Amino acid sequence: MSTNDLSNTGSEETVPVPQAMKMTDNWRTYLASSGQAFNVRSYLIPIISYQNLLLNNPDAEAVRAYIGLTDPADPTTSQLLLVPIVNGREKPYVQTDNMVQGDSGSNVYDLSAPCPPYCGTGGELDG
């Protein structure tokens, strides 16, 4: 089970596969019975998003993932927005010594693709 202690690292923070399968099945069951238009089961996140996030934020202790929509009326345009957490605070801007917040570039990462509509050929957790 997830905790808020960001100092935990290593394989002890993994979720056992049977538990992960049950959790994803629970989500699909919820989606099927909720009547909601939002029906995303998963997101494909290219490794380059994580690599760039870590490259630009080697001191990050966590990542917060936000769900955003490209089109506010279309849930199939949902994407995950990844924001590094440094010293317990979000760091949405890439900053240098001479820049102030808002003057620098974005430090929010997203190359994700939602399923549906961008689903793979199935997997252990996809039911």
C-alpha cells in the first residue's frame, strides 16, 4: 500500500502483481458501473518523460501526476502531467540562478497517451 513517506526507496515499494491486478480490475469495475464519460484505464508514459524529469531535477524526491484534458469536453484527450517535487514542494518551472519563478521554462512533463483510445495489445494488468 502506498504511503506518504517519500524517503522509502527500493523494491519494497513495489505492489505485488496479484494485488495490482485486483486494483486495476477494481478500477475497470468502477468505470463500468459509474456511468461517467471518463473511461481511461491506463496511460502509456514514454521513458523519455522520466529521463528528462530526472535530468532536470536530480534532487527530486517524488513526482506528482495531474490529470489534464486537451479538450475540456472530450475525456479521451486526457493526459498525465508530471511535476517534480523538490524539498516537499512542486517545482513546475526550470529555474536558474538569474531567473525568478514564472520567467523560466516549464518543468511539467507529458508525453502520455490514454487507454482508450491508445491501448496496447493487452497485458497482465489490463484484464
